Amino acid sequence: MNTTGRSILRVKVQARARKTGIERLGPEEFRIKITTPPVKGAANREVIKLLADYLDVPPSSLEIVRGKTSTQKLIAVTFPSP
């Protein structure tokens, strides 16, 4: 994963899971389990929050570019300049 500039991550989301967690499947691929139901964008907000914590970046640096209503998402990450 590129740690400067911008990267695109492939994310598979499982909403309404028993417990929350992130599993790294590859350099730019993740599986995220959240307990939040996919209602009115709540699940997407939870995904952004968890992924931002995992990557140690502010949530504002993440953007869902594809899949806002799907379990398969492409999320752009803009890393701060050193």
C-alpha cells in the first residue's frame, strides 16, 4: 500500500456481524465486520471510522468511491505528506 499520496482499497463489508473486526486479506484488500445495520449510511460511517483507526489516518482522508449501497466497496485513502 502506498503510504504517501492516494491509494484505493478493496473492502468487503459484513454488516450485522456478531462482533466488530478488520481482517487484512492483501496489501490493499480488507474484510470488515461491523455490528451496525446498513440503515441510512450508519454502516458506511462505521466502516470509515474503523478503517481510519486501523490505518492511523483521520476519517476525513477516507472516501467511498464505489459501492455505497453494496457490501463490496472501493475506498480511496489520501495519506498526509510527511
